[in-house]
Amino acid sequence: MALGLTPQEALARARADLRMGVAVVLENAGASALALAAETATDERLADLRARGPVDLA
């Protein structure tokens, strides 16, 4: 039994995390980004992200 997530499971987990207001890491071809859904972001979580470096709001 494989314990790692399939790509479909990883996508479902990322979607669920975003709905709960949890940040997720998106990676592609050596580049990465930390994503957080604006509608579920708390002031505290956004402040923590800003404390770690520049934040691009898109």
C-alpha cells in the first residue's frame, strides 16, 4: 500500500486546505509560491505571511 498521495489526492487536499484558510505551496518547474485564499484569510495569518517577506496580493 502506497502511503504517498496521488496527484488527485494532493489536489483535493490543497483545495480543502484553501477552503479552511490554510496556505498551500504550489510548485512547478523549480518555481514555487505560497497561496492563500483571500476570502478565508485571517488577519493573523496574513500578518504571519507578511512577517516572512514581501507579499504579492493578486
